[in-house]
Amino acid sequence: MIKNIKLKNSVIAYDPGELIDKLTILQIKEIKLPKSKANFNEGIKKIIKDINKYLNGNIDIKLINYVIILSQINLYIWNLREQIYKESKMDKKKLNLVTIKSKKKKKKKY
């Protein structure tokens, strides 16, 4: 949900939780998709700048813990999505193979 939040002469379009979620996802993409690393680095820099505006120099250990947990959850989701995608591609290949074999059997009958 986009919210415009004013902080000392600046407006940030997201709340801190959304910014941290976006940050962890960009960091995963940076690792998983190295060809686009430069693009992700720019996004990471912008998000870090916005998070720093919220924190205003105050860092809470609970926040760090939540960021680590969120990173692990997002990585798990990423890996699960990759696995599902690979399995669905394999299923499509199997289906195509079965279809081809079925067509060959029909041709032999005639």
C-alpha cells in the first residue's frame, strides 16, 4: 500500500516495513540475477537512503532481527518459486513427450 509520508523536508512513498521488504527482495535479485546487478544496486541505494531517513540514526536490534527473518523468508519464497517453475517446465516437457508418443501410436495403427 503506497503512502506518502513526510519526514523533514522529504516525502517517502512507502512505510518502513515495505521499504525493508523491497530491500531484501532486491538483495536476493542482486545475487540470483547477476547480469542486472547494477540496476538492483541503484534501487538498493535509494531504499537505504529512505530507510535511513526513518531511522534518523537510531538502530534497534529488534529491527535488525526482523530484517534478517524477512530476508530468510523472501529467499525461501524465491527458491520455492524457482522450484515450482522448473517443475512446471518439466511437466510440460513430459506432457509433450506423451503427446508425441500417442500420435506415433495412432499413425502406426493406420
